[in-house]
Amino acid sequence: MLLKDPEIEPYKMYLDFDSIEKIFYYNLYFVENTFTLKIELTHLSKKDVKKNKIKQNIKYEKFDLTKYTYILHIE
């Protein structure tokens, strides 16, 4: 039986910004699996808002800190 260390958090929360797509994401980073669940928060492109093309996107991907330019840890 594996016992989990109570000092290790099961997940961490981050906000990140995709500067190409101009989208903010809320991220849940699962420490043990090194995967991130990315939930789209906002679009900054006004043409998408006017055309009503905004939809909620959820992504599940392997976490790689090196690909982020804008990321903020939330506690």
C-alpha cells in the first residue's frame, strides 16, 4: 500500500496567457502525473466576441514549463 506524503500537494493552480491566441487559461497542474487541465477563461480578441464565436475550451496536456511565457501561480 502506498501512502501519500501529506506535505505534497496533489495539484497546483496557475493562470496563463496564450499570447498568440490571446486567451487566458486557468490551469490545474496535477503534480503526481505532471499533466495540466487547462480551462479557457477569456478571449481578448474583440472580433471573436462580436461574432459570438467564443466557446469554453478545456485542454488536457503534458505540462512543460519551458513553453510558457506568461504564467502565474495561485495559492
